[in-house]
Amino acid sequence: MVLAAGGGARYRDSGGTTHKLLAPFRGSTVVETAVAAALAAGLDATFVVTGAVELADRLPPAVTVLAHP
């Protein structure tokens, strides 16, 4: 499970220019890197809990997206 529902306020307060999950990391974004690692681990299911930003369009179909308002 990748928890991705926070607003990223502390990240932006410290100088971040985008939502922290969409920040560049190892040639991708933070959330895409975390999801790729979860999928590569061969888990039975991978869930991403979203809320503050729309991420579903950035995630592969094998991921179950759970929206947290």
C-alpha cells in the first residue's frame, strides 16, 4: 500500500515547487517510483491511497486506486 493522500504542505513550505509525490526522483516521480517498486516485489495486490492530488492517470492498470477525500 502506497499512502499518497497528503497535501504535501511541509514539502512546499520547504521550497518544493510541486506536490511531493510528483517531484522528480530517479528519472520518474516519487509516486511512480514507489509503485514500480511495489509491483516489482511481486505482491498479490498494490493499492495507492490518493486524496490531495489526482494520481490515477499516472498509475499502471495493475494498481488499485483508493480515493480518500
